[in-house]
Amino acid sequence: MDHNTESTPKNGREEKKTPQNKPPYIGHTLSEAKKLATQQGFTIRVMRMNGEELVGTTDFVPTRIDVAVENDIVVPW
């Protein structure tokens, strides 16, 4: 098993825990979103802040969630 993901049973099958399978962070403050993500084994990376696109690396990290933030609130990316 990949140490960066967790498996949880769902309908008798194992499902990898990835950001796409987790509840959205939209509507939370950035600080709240980071806290929630950490509790769930993920990290948050801000890719757009108040309309300004930020630079990010192209490496794939399955437990990293890219977000956009407007006025300290996570918004749809």
C-alpha cells in the first residue's frame, strides 16, 4: 500500500483516500481548510490568491489539494 494514502472499506471494497474522495474545503477560511486537511492526512497548496495565479511545481502528490482563495475564503478552483 502507498504510505501517502489510506484505504477505507466502502461497499465491501477498498477505496484509496485521495483529495477527490474527501469533502470540499470550499467556504472555509484558509486556516480552517488547512487544519481540516491536516486532520485528514492532506496538505493544502494555494494556487490562486485574490485573483492572482501563483507558481506551483508539476510533481504529483496524491495527498496535496490545490485551492484558490479569495479574501481568506477557499473558493472553487
